Amino acid sequence: MSATPITPAGPEPVVTADDPIRSGDPIPTPSSPPPDILRAASMELVVTDLAASRHFYVDVLGLVVTQEDDTCVYLRSFEEFIHHNLVLRAGPVAAVAALSYRVRSPADLDRAVAFYGELGCRVERRPEGFVAGVGDTVRVQDPLGFPYELFHDVQHVERLAWRYDLYTPGTLVRLDHFNQVTPDVPRAVAHLEDLGFRVTEDIQDEAGTTYAAWMRRKPTVHDTALTGGDGPRLHHVAFATHEKHNILAICDKLGALRLSDRIERGPGRHGVSNAFYLYLRDPDGHRIEIYTQDYYTGDPDNPVVTWDVHDNQRRDWWGNPVVPSWYTEASLVLDLDGVPQPVRARTDTSEMEVTIGADGFSYTRKGDSPEELPSWKQREYKLGHQL
Amino acid sequence: MSATPITPAGPEPVVTADDPIRSGDPIPTPSSPPPDILRAASMELVVTDLAASRHFYVDVLGLVVTQEDDTCVYLRSFEEFIHHNLVLRAGPVAAVAALSYRVRSPADLDRAVAFYGELGCRVERRPEGFVAGVGDTVRVQDPLGFPYELFHDVQHVERLAWRYDLYTPGTLVRLDHFNQVTPDVPRAVAHLEDLGFRVTEDIQDEAGTTYAAWMRRKPTVHDTALTGGDGPRLHHVAFATHEKHNILAICDKLGALRLSDRIERGPGRHGVSNAFYLYLRDPDGHRIEIYTQDYYTGDPDNPVVTWDVHDNQRRDWWGNPVVPSWYTEASLVLDLDGVPQPVRARTDTSEMEVTIGADGFSYTRKGDSPEELPSWKQREYKLGHQL
Amino acid sequence: MSATPITPAGPEPVVTADDPIRSGDPIPTPSSPPPDILRAASMELVVTDLAASRHFYVDVLGLVVTQEDDTCVYLRSFEEFIHHNLVLRAGPVAAVAALSYRVRSPADLDRAVAFYGELGCRVERRPEGFVAGVGDTVRVQDPLGFPYELFHDVQHVERLAWRYDLYTPGTLVRLDHFNQVTPDVPRAVAHLEDLGFRVTEDIQDEAGTTYAAWMRRKPTVHDTALTGGDGPRLHHVAFATHEKHNILAICDKLGALRLSDRIERGPGRHGVSNAFYLYLRDPDGHRIEIYTQDYYTGDPDNPVVTWDVHDNQRRDWWGNPVVPSWYTEASLVLDLDGVPQPVRARTDTSEMEVTIGADGFSYTRKGDSPEELPSWKQREYKLGHQL
Amino acid sequence: MSATPITPAGPEPVVTADDPIRSGDPIPTPSSPPPDILRAASMELVVTDLAASRHFYVDVLGLVVTQEDDTCVYLRSFEEFIHHNLVLRAGPVAAVAALSYRVRSPADLDRAVAFYGELGCRVERRPEGFVAGVGDTVRVQDPLGFPYELFHDVQHVERLAWRYDLYTPGTLVRLDHFNQVTPDVPRAVAHLEDLGFRVTEDIQDEAGTTYAAWMRRKPTVHDTALTGGDGPRLHHVAFATHEKHNILAICDKLGALRLSDRIERGPGRHGVSNAFYLYLRDPDGHRIEIYTQDYYTGDPDNPVVTWDVHDNQRRDWWGNPVVPSWYTEASLVLDLDGVPQPVRARTDTSEMEVTIGADGFSYTRKGDSPEELPSWKQREYKLGHQL
């Protein structure tokens, strides 16, 4: 049973049966079984101006307030039935306090304690939870430096899926995924595979350098992605809409509010994931993706799609260039004491440099030389040395 | 942690933490563990005019031919990577030869043999498969009389998700679910729960009669549904599109081809599942649903939504009536020898009779009397005795 | 230069260079030139419960209040720059007080006085207007019995086209057209041609009976349509959305508000006009169409499309049947004293009777016999005698 | 009756009752009345590789071939009933041979001859037309140097509006407008006003320099636009789709065909016109816009919207920057002998220089300083000196 490659005109991503990423410096695999993670469920963001952030997420983006007080706002999307998908917590430094996953059962928290304990990670468990609406919870500073949170027990709230009287043109219906910046992508991939994640797509070059990988628990393209760069940092958290026009409506509304400068990149169609996307920056600069329509990946032999880093349709299927800030900027993450984690530099080559930097290049059709770029692409793809 | 009910204006479906359906006449639960079913994967339809059926599924609906010969056409949807989602096989009597599920591993076929063997079902296992593209396969005449097929080993083919050069306005991207007609819904629910399915939504009346139930493996509203009626018969197989306009485009194309009489019901918005839908009938009368945008159900405590059978928004959120044929007509299913299964009559009250029959009634707002129906709804909801 | 007919599979509407409708009993053509009408601009509805109507048009449908007091609410759509498109006036009997057209210049009001005066119509001119926001106005009880209003001078207000912060999922952007019920369609067509309107499409039978005609000033399919039936009555007023999903969103919202019984017919695709449509009934039973995407008709030789009354795709391209109330119910219209006009019966055969009545028939493919109707269409198209 | 300004948060375009553009160097106004132009109807493009161009317009964009031979391909959109909207003619130098408008009656050609004759323009009239499908035609080298064509007599062909069996996901339904590059915009505006066009929107700076103007005959935002720059050249010709997703589908298809480098700018939402847009470049570099959903402008007092050249939402409502090639590149136009017209340089300041050049600036909110630009906008809006 072999996979037939995708064969569009021109160069194509390579489809393989197995994850093609190998780490030369792996984190040890614990002997304890990992917890059974269901899905990316929530994120806790520290924001420096709670009112400004509440305005952005509630009044502009339309997330629903489940609960709030002077220091915290708990928000959820329209199809969610658990207490929240996003916690905004007022604090002195904009950062990410937790990437929170839901696990299948209470016993998975015991497994988490054992799994991370074996790795020597600092683990903190609170039966009463760290935030409102959630019970027994494990938080850990994971081997990659990220503040992961795992919980099962959670308060149920009204699923607003049928509440079309409350829908706006850009309604967010679901938290879809996280995206983490980490210096050594293969090392991070191997660790998340130990934790039960599977690779669905990735970006490599011909030398085998891995620039990014997408990893899933629920059967979509990802619950989290690993983006090569200085880390640990959070690249973004993504919410889903039903249709593409919902994403366009968010752009239109930002224009009407004279907040169009919150749009960092897009809207566009991803090559990786095949989803339609938009990247926004919140008042603290935290990056939010709005995302819709990737594909089912739940079969264990779901083909892995590997994209060439020089393929300029990998990150935007329409060949629109990635703005440099999208590569270089990301949110700090906190340790369990609430202190920003130090950031280690990426050592492998950077995706930005090999694609739009002075010596970088991108192609629309494999084999095209940079000189064949039409004039309207030259500024984007050839003037990287001016950055 | 209690569930907060949905609270639209007027009557609402009831949300509970557990499946509220109980069978007084259950099929015994095997002691063997069930196979780990991934998803509804394919259906084999016997069609009486292969050319006519091929025209409908390929030229009109745009499914992709993976392989074909004089007696069989193997079709797949655009985001599929396994060999097929639909097999059209020429035969003398229109019927369903197999509802086919993919299982997680080869060992799950051993589990299936044990599970169904314990139930005294006829089981047939073929290492070479029953159809092209698939290897080791178990077929069983299940306790409800349906020809279930389970397989893991399957040929991979090109996933056409990125092939926008081949898309049509109504492209079908995924097989979503089956829907089975069975006389005793609670008995069928209990059996499918033994097989590892979970209830996501159901329709009941105040006396506790269950008219239908939706059950899932993959985290959508269903992989199969159970509809109360004379059975075993297949109600329909459903394919997904990306967006609602894709479904409208199928209707528009059928009009242009002067095939609008293939439209049986819809398009519309379901109450149950919250999905957008359309029901078509193929040249043999097999029913096909086109479906898009239900919601994530993968958490083990996903709330179960129970709809009142008299709520006229349960099957169409816009209150448009269900055409009687939709309740009464369905496809025969074959036993493992290819002989149509005899059909047993439903003994519980029928959904059609209690809603649009002579003594039936439906409401828009709970408490409304039938006399309050506006004139444009009276024909649909009060003249059932003329059927 | 001859027209090439449309040639879908099956029967087709007939395309001709000229209006094929001839009246045997025409209203005389005035020697005075008609006023230069720009477009259908506004309607004044008398409603019996102003609060209920305001709730429907503002809170449910999202029209914008330009001005209001205890007896009147003035509403406009999002792309409008004149004071209003709809006036709701509290009154004892639900009726239509005015179908209001904007004319090109103030001098066109003089032309209107001369034109209608020559026809012996009662004409009333008020320099201060009949409603707020409008200046010099002519109202007339036209030869067909309808209260037509003509004005040029009008207050400009903010065009909200760019105000995406205010958009809802079902935003209405424009008043598109009226639809009038009149006993003798050819007679009415001839009169409106005298007034400067042109036929774009119509419905006839083989004997030449005309059942309906669509007539335009602005270059869309219509500013008003003439529907054969007991009249003068108003069939509906139509507002446009940008896209089809906006119309679906209105249905979804009505479901969420448990107001789905306001949906009388649709949503669907019209054959005539090729537009996407939905018919609602307001709290008084006034019919509102939501409409999008017809085609440009502004060339003087725009081909006229004539549909066969028995073609069941003429009113719904998908072959979904027309609910009887849609044929039989309509709003009374007032004379200039505010008294409801008496209604004269249609003498030609009725569209409902020849299509879904006891002796009626409709086909999907010309030449099909009614016996060939699939089961799911038989109830709709063959049981008309039960109405 | 005064206009109420649009009042979004932040800076707004200014709405006025009259065209605010005045020319200090107008072309004389003829005493002869202008021809009555209905609409922008067709364009004749000279292409250097007819097969390549045919592939782009027919196979990729889906325009319909009405007629073709070895040197010419005549194409139309799906809702068109006249012979063609686009003529591709093989020739040695890529250029525009004619911008073709339809006039109301044959007599309008006489008016055109007199009108342009009075202006001293070279006029050529051919009763048999210049291209297939069209009869009596006037071509003129207009005072701005553009090859305008006027015709009334034209062959009717099948309007494919209802042919959903032929639709693709990106179907083009209508030619919408032209856009001409000309050095002196006010002078060109005054001349087109003499020809009967009206301004709907424009871009100015505080000193009163006019950078662009949109002018209409049919009641949309434009039949042609005037863009300040070295001219006469053609900036683009635009075709309309029904909905926004149709435009996205064109991008997706270009990606699948590895032709994404045909995308020059967009997709996006215009500020001016409020339409959704995409700019493509054909194999010769001719620019094609795909466009949908502007607004009705047919009233004689339709408010004129004037945008500040420094408002970075004027050309893209989402604040995405305009690629420099879009400002600088355009197609040559031919004189009546088929010789490319010499290009005269713009003398007023250029829109590109005042917005993204070394001394240029753009704002999201009026009053913001360039230093307040977020990092992701700085490259676009502050590094213009590197161009």
C-alpha cells in the first residue's frame, strides 16, 4: 500500500507514510505512558491593559464572556461547552501563562505527573485548579520550556451553536490550535510524539533541516505546531470560523473600526493545512490566527505532507509573501512562578533568511530562477537584504 | 459540574450529560472488547443501471473515479486518501451491500470476529478483501440485520485537497456518515454503544419514545444515525462540502440539467446537528445527503442534546416540513449472500404520524396550539391525514 | 441580430427580442410624456402593532432607524443614502399606503401630474411631502388601483455601506423591488410600459395567457412585478443582501428566535430572475422578500425571457413547490383617503390552479407525464385538489 | 438637503453632493450633445502569444469562447447576451486596441462622430464593424489619447446565467469596468463629464491634488476610472463574480496550477467602491481585476466620496499595502493605425511617492504619526525609499 504523491502542475509537496523528521538530540522518552490528550482547549494570556484586551476579544472579535472579575476575563467560542477557551489575566508583562489541553479522564493527570516527573520537569498539581471553571489540574514547565496545563474536570456551560440570534458576521466557533516557537524543531517533534502527538505536515529543505511541523491529537491538521525560531515563545493561538466569508468579515470590521493595523498577515490560503487564514495582533502584540477548513487526519496512517522551504506556496498558497514580523515576533511564556522564560536562539538556518533574506530564494515553480520573478514579486522575494 | 441548558426564545432541546436512552430489550453485550472503529469510510451500493449511476455520482456530483471496470465503479471525495468512499456495483436489485468502517489496526479485525462471533452473527473474513483497494476485511450481518464491513488495510491514493484546478462549485470533500432505519431505536443504540459508539443527539417524546439517535466514533455529530422505521434499511449516506454555497451550487446544477426532481428535501439547516443539508435521490432511489458544518463532539462528556419530536425545528431549524417520502422510503440492505434482508415493521409510534399525521402536531413555540399555525404552515403540518 | 435561445437539458424558457405580451383591453396611452422614474425607493406600510413591527424589521431583520415617533418608524438599508426605504405607520387595518418611486428631477413631478391627470386618476401633490424626510411629492391612485408615490427631493443620510462594525450576518443593503397583484396582467404591463417600464421576464402558457411579468426601470430584473390574481393588492416588497449566506443567516436567526413560522417560502433559487430568494411574513402578514444576485438588464434590447407556467423550475429552479398561501394571500392597498381599495377577482386562469390544482400539472422535463413524478414530488404537485 | 458624513471611528472619507474636482486646463466642451453610453462593454487586447492568452482567459479564468480563428478569440462572461466582452488579437506588441462602450441607439454613433469631430479627434466609422459580432462602429483616438470604441448593433448570443452545469468555482459573470492611466486626472474627469460620465468617488490630498477618480454611466461605482500616472495607458479591465468566495477560488486554482505569480495584488476589500477585489496579470502583463459587490449609484445626486490619499484604507480597507508595480506598470494603448501611443509623464505628485516613498506616509487613524506604525506595517509603509 503505497502513497500516490500529489501531482499539481509544477513542484509538489512530498507525501510519505511516516513522519520524516529525526532528531539527533532527543529528549529521553519516559517509560511512563503519556496522558491521553483530547485537544487544545484553552490559553491563558497575561495582558497589560485588561480593558483594552477585553474590548479586542469581546467587542471586536465577539468571543463570549463566561465569567469575569477585575483581574480576569474568561472567554469562550460559540460551539464550546466547557467554561472557557481563553483567559485574559491582567499582569505587568505581556506573556503566555498556560497552553491548556483537556485530557480524557481524571486518571490522565496521574499519568501526566509520572510522565513529566520522569523527565525531571517541575510539575504542580492543584485539585482546585489554577483558574475559574476548572477543577483538578496539572501545570508543568515542559522540557521545551513551555507552560503546559492539563485538566479534565471542567464546568459545562451553554453551547451557543444554535444561538444565531447572537452570531456576528465573524463569529468564532472553536479554539483550533496553538503554535509554539522552539529553537530545535526535530527535538520538539520527538518529545511531542512521546506525548502522543502525530505529525501531519512539515517544512524542510533539501538538506533535511526542519523549519516547522504540525502535530495533532484531535483529527485535524494540528492541536499545536512547532515553528523554528528563538524560543520558547508562543507564536499564536488560533480560533476557527465556519466559513471563509466570516474571516473576511473580521477584516471588514477592523477596517470600519480603524483598527486595520491589527491585521499582520492575510487573509489567505495556507499551503500547509490547506486552511484559510488571517493573523491578527492583539493590543499586547499577542498573535491570534483566525482559521477555517483544514482536513480530517484521524487515521493512524494519515499521509504526512512535507513542503520544500523554498516553495513560496507553502505558507501562502497564493504566493503572497510572509511579512518579516510574522517570523521574528512572538509572545514570551512564563514559568510556573510567573517569570518570563529566557529565550534561546535558533541554531539551524532561519526560514525567513533562506526564503526572503539576502541569500534566500523562493519559487513558484520548482526550477524557476529568481530572475524569472515577475516585477510584482521581486520586492517581496528579492529585497530581503533590506530588512 | 452541571450543564447549562440552551436557552433560545421558546422551547429548547434538553441537554444532558449522559445518553438518556434506555432499551428494555437489549442485545447482549459481548464480553470481548469491540474493534476500535475510526470512522464511517465507505459504502457499497448495488445499482441497476451502472452507467446512469456513474453519470449521477461522477458527472453531476463530481466524485472522483479511483478505479472502474464493467461491473464496479470506485469513487472517492476530494480530501480522501484511501482508495474509495463509495462503490457502485451493478446488480439486479437496488440495495446496500455494505456499510464500511475503517478500524485502527489489523488486530481490530480479530476483535471484530470475536465480538460478533459471541453475538452469534454470521461473520465472513477475507484477507484479500471484498472489493478492490482494500485488504484484510471482515463482513458481518450484524444483530440489527445490517451488512457491516470493517477493514484497516487499504490502498492510499492522491488526496486531492489542494487540487483546486479540479474543484467544481459543489465539490464533495469527505464521506461524513451513514443513517440506518431500524424498528427499535433504543435496542440499536445499546448495541452500537457496545460497539464503542456514543450518542450525541436524539429525538424523543414526553413519554420517552425514542424516534432517532445520532452516534459517533470520530468527533463529529455522527458516523451513523439510527432512524426509527421499518428495517433494516439504509436511510442515506452523507458526503460533506466545505461551505453552504457548495450545497446550493449542487441544487443550481441539478436545475440546469433538468434533474431538479432528484432533490427530495432541502436545502436547509438541521436542528439536530446544526448542520446545513440537502437530500438527493440517485437513479435507483438511494438517498444521498450533502452535509456541512456540524460541531466537535470528541470530549467524553460531550453534552447529549435531546429534541422533542413535536418541535418542528428539530429536523429543519427553519420549520420547513419534512416530505413524507423522507420518512417512509429507504434502501434495502443485503445479507452476506447478497439477498435482500426482510424488513420488520416498527412497533413504536412513527415520527411522521405524531408530527404531520391526522393526530399529529408540531409546534414552533412550545405551548402553541395547532390552530395558531399561520396559513402557510397549515397545509404542511395539519393536512397529514390526506397523505 | 437574432437571439440564441437558452439551451439547458430539457425544456427551456423562450428568449425573444421584444415583450411578447399584448393586452386586448389596454388603458389609453397618455399623450403627455411619463415622469422619468429612477427606481423603486420606498414603501409605506400600515401596521396594526407598531412595536411588534419595529421589533421584526429592526431587531430581527436589522434595518436601520433613520427617524421615529409614536406613530411612524422610518427605516433604511445599509447602502441607502436617502432618508428611508420603508415607513411603518400605525393604523387600524394592515395595508399598503404607498409604493414610492424616486424620479430623476423635480420637473418629473409636473410630468406625473399631467400624465396621470390625462388618465383621469386622482392625483394629490404636496410640496412638503406626505412623510418625513421627503419634499415635494405626488401621490396618485393609478389606473390599476395602486397608491403610487413619486418624489425627487429627499434628505440625504449616512450611507452605511462601509460600517462593517454595524453589520449583522443577514444585513439588508438595498430595497430591490415591489410585486403587485393585479387581475389582468397584460393590461397592467401595457400601462407600466407607458410609464416607461420594460418587461424583462414573464410567465405564460401555450395559449398565451400571461400569469406574471417582471418590469424594470433601473437595470436589474425589476423595480416591480405584476402577479396575476385578485387585486389591486401588494404581493411583496423585496430587500437585497450581498450574498446568499446572508439570506441563510436570516433563516438561522429566525429559528433561534423561535420565529421560524415567519418563513413562508424558501430559501431557494428563482428560475425567473435567477436570483436567490426567501419570503417572510411580517407580524401583520405583509410579505417581505429577501433577494440577491439577479443580472444586468440595462440595454434597450435586453432579451425577454418567457417561462412556461407548467415548468416547475420557473418559480423555484430546484423544483421545490410554491406554498398555496404565496399565490392567494396579499396585502390590501389604500386609496388616497386611506380607505382599503376593493379587490376585483382575476378572470384568467390562476397559476396555482393550472400547476398544483386538481387539473393542474407541472413538469421537470417538458414532455414528462405527471405519473413520472417521483414519490417525493407527488404530494406537492398532484394533491392540489386537497387544498 | 445636506449630506451626512460617514462617521466610522477614526478618519473618514468626505462625502459631498457634487464632484469636488476642478480642472485648470480643461479640454473644450463640444456644443454637440454626447452619445448616450450605456456601459463599458468590451475590450480588445493585443497579445503576443494567442495560445498562452487563450489558456489564461479560457482554461484558467473560464471565460466563454463565442467565436475564434487563428488570430482572434472572442470571449464573454456568463451573464452577457452580446457577442463578446473581450477580444484577444494576436499581434507583435502587447497593447490595448480598444476600450469599447455600448450606446443606446444607432443614432448615438452620429452623435459620437459630431462630438469627437468638434474636438478635432481622429474618428473612424465602419458600418461593418472592426471586429466580429458587431455592426456599425465608431472608433476614435480621444482627446486623452485612448482608443475608444462605440457601437450599438451587436449579435445576441446565449446568456449563460442559468447554465449552472457550466459554472466553475470562479465564474466571471459580467464585464464591470475599465481603468485608464492618464497624467492629468482633473482634465480627464472634465472631459468624461462632457461625455456624460459622473464621478462617484475620488482620491485627493489636502492641497487638492487629485490622484484618481471613478466615473460611471451604468449605476455602479464605475464604467471607467482615471488613475494618475504616465499615460495614456490602460491600468486594467475588470470582470465581476457573484460572491467573494468566487474570487478566492480563482486564487486557489492559480495555486493549484502553480500560476500563483499571476496574482499581483489582493484579494482584498477596496475602500473606494467598497468592492472585493483581486488583481491578476495575464501572460503579456495586461492587468485584470476580479471584482464584486459595489453599490447602486444611479441617482443623479448620488453622494461623491472623496478619500484622503494618505488614508491607508482607501485602496485596501484592511490596510494591506499596494505593491509598487500596481502603481507603475500598465498597458500601452494603440492609435487607430495600431501604433502604440507615446506616453506622457505625470506632472502632479504620484500617489506611490506620497504614500510609500521616502517622504511619503500613510495612516490608519488620521493623526497617527508614522512612528506609531506597528512593526508589521513598517516595512510596507516606511521603506519606500528602497524601491
